[in-house]
Amino acid sequence: MSKANPAVIGGFVIGAIALIVVGLMVYGGAGWFVQRNQYVAYFPGSVKGLRVGAPVDFRGVSIGQVTDIRVIFDPEEVSARIPVIIEFDPTQIQLAGAEQMVADDTYRLIEGGLRAQLQSQSLLTGLLFVNLDFYPDAPVRLVGGVQPYPEIPTIPSGLEQLQQSAGDIAMLLPEVVDRVGGVLTSIDEELSRNRDDIRQIVTDVASTTEAVRSQIPEMGRIVANAQDTSGDVRRAAATLEQILQTNSDAIGALIDEWTVTAGAVRRLADQVNATVAENRQALRDFTGTGLYEYTGLAQDAQRLVDQINRVAEELERDPARFFFGDRTQGVAAE
């Protein structure tokens, strides 16, 4: 049996190691030579569900991972802080005009509203991840402490915000209940004082309802009559429209005649105005003296007419007496 050559075995081992190193460098070893930036974040609530190796995302893009989670107790203040160490992969982040992001750029992003927040990876597993995004209106919440890493401000998670809102509502609930109780008490007292009035109002409403119900048949007849009247009006309108269409020519001629007559009247009025204007002085003299003399003449003529009427009446009643006089005049009594 031949003995294995140690040189051949050593060559195979060295070749295998070389292949492993080349494979690691090709498929993932490039990150070994990249300096990763590390930061610390202090989340206000519980970090249950957050694990080392959990992803760090920015709007759904994985840019790093959680590398460490610690607990720091402070005996003097009797408090505890939980720093979460995260690291960014510079190859996944690039600034406009620069190749990679450096630590100084992070401070400018924080001033612009960059905040860290815990979010759920899955409701079934309960695992969390760190999400980064810009919240310009969120206050800068920094815990500080002796850490070799820059701190990224955090904001409460959605669940924590909901729990905080529920707690605020629970704190206000007793006051709201007291106010509602006071309002209900006031309403009860007011109803007690005005019980008779309310009873009368209810009675009046019932009476009104009954009266309206009793008038429903009459209202039906009124509606029916109104419908009949509406039909008559429509028929009359149709008849009038037919008459107007039938006599449209005559109506047009009549309107033309009215137009001509109106023009003639207007011209006559203009002529009268012109005549009055020309004889204004004569009319003024006539109304000053002639009108007074004409009035006297008219009165004398009226009196003459009255005398003639009396003579005519006397002649008609007793013509002999009018012509021969009273024959009994001058006869002595026996």
C-alpha cells in the first residue's frame, strides 16, 4: 500500500482555503473592508421584540442593522436607559454630490427632522425593526450619556402613541362623566319644574295631530280640486294660445293701427303744445279780463234762459191767461 504524499494533501488544503476566501470576498466579503458608521438611539417605551441583527430601514430600504442592545442603570436617579446600537452600511447611503455619508452629514439630517421609530415586522411574530424617516415637526428628544456614538432622536411608535392617547382620554374621562352627570341633573330639574308645561305641550301636539288627521280627507279633496283647476287652466291656456295663433294676423294689424293712432295723437299733442306756445300771451289776457266778462255774460244768459223757461211753462199751463190776463181781476164781490 502506497503512502499519501503530504505535498499533495497540503496543496488540496491550500486550494480549498483559497477558494473559500475568494468566495467570501466575491459574495459578501467586500463589506469587510468598509467602515460602518454606528449610532445610538434611546426609545421611550419597551423594546420587546427588537433583536440584535434586526434591520434598520429608511422608507422600506434596508440601510443597516441593530448590532447591540444594552441596559444602563443609574443608581443615583433610580432609573434605567436602554441604548440601541445601530450601524449604517455606507454603501447603501449616498449624499447628493458625495460618494458616501459621513458622521457630520448625520447631524445635518437630524436637524432636518431625521428620527428613529420602532415598527412591527410581523403581527404574528411580534418582531420589531428600526425605521428611519423625516419628521420635521417632531421635537428633538435626546437622552445623552457617555456613549462613543452619535445619538439619533427617537419618536414613540404608533402603538405607544395610541396608548398615550388612550391614557390621556382615561384621565379626562372622570371629568367628562362629572360634566355629563351635571348636565343630566340640570335637565332632570328643568323637566321637574316644567312637567305641567311639557304635559300640556304633549297634549297640544296630540290634539294638533288628531286635527290634521281629521282634515286629511278634506285636504285630499282640495288637492283633487286643485288638480281639476290646474287642468282647466291648462285647457284655457291652450285655447288662448290657439286663438292667438288663429288671429295673429288681425292682432298684428290692430297693433299696427294702435301704433299709427298713437303717432297721430303724439303729433296732435305736439301741435296743441305749439299752438298754446304761440298764443300764450293772448290766452293770458283772456284769462285775466275776458274770462271774467265771459263768466258774467254766461250768468246773464242763464237768467234769460230761466225766464224764457218760466214763460213757456206758464203759456203751456194757461195760454188764455197768458194772453188775456186774469179776467176775475176788478170784479166786485156781490
